[in-house]
Amino acid sequence: MMSANSRLTIAAHILAWMELDRRGGREVVTSEQIAGSVNTNPVVIRRCLGDLRKAGFVEARRGAGAGWSLVRDPESISLFDVHQAVEQGPLFGMHHTPPNEGCPVGYGIQPALRRVYGGLEEAVRQQLAQTSVADVLRDVLAQQR
């Protein structure tokens, strides 16, 4: 079975968690603290935080009280923005090596799928653009036991 890419999910989790912690009075958090919520290795979290920093959503603080903090309002960060920060390339990939063009399916499969994938990607982009990190956090908090 093929596994789905979870970078967007992890990044959204990080940002929503950081905002919840900020609301609780903690402005700076560590990758270890975030990793506890995501239930993954802090190295995975640091890698993602690096991408989020490049996009201008978080910043690293050094010295006493070192850690990470949000620098943009979660209402102003759409999931599309987050996706752009952590994902490179299209949502749906083509073959890693060109298919056999001597085969009727090999010859026509990529153009046929490009049309389908193009429409899907546009729909996904629109949905992600309409959802902010703050919306995600609101939905998360509505799920509480």
C-alpha cells in the first residue's frame, strides 16, 4: 500500500498546537514539546519548523528561553499557505521514469491523468485557501471529549 505524504498534516498540527499554547500563555515552545503532541521525533518537527520559518510563520529564539514562536496570526495563515511552505511539486505525481511510449496505455496515460489531476489540484487549492490555521484549531477544540 502506498503511504500518503503527511507534511501538511504535521505542519497544520504544529501551528494549531503553537497557537493553543500561545493562548495558554506560553509564547515560546520547543520542538520536543511539539513532538509530544504530534507523537513523532523532534527532528521531524525541527525540519518542518525550518520550512515554516522560511515562510514567515514562526521564528526561532536563541539563548535563555530558546524555542519557537508564532509570528503570524493563525487567522491569516491558510492551509494553502502552509502547503506551499512544506510541499514541493504537484499534489499528484507522474511516473518516476517515462512509461513505454510504444504501448497505447504508456503513450496516453500521462496526458489523460494530467487533465484529471489538474482539476483535482485546483479544487484542493481552493479548499485549502478557504481554511485558516485558526479554523483548524476551532474544529480541533470542538472535538474535545
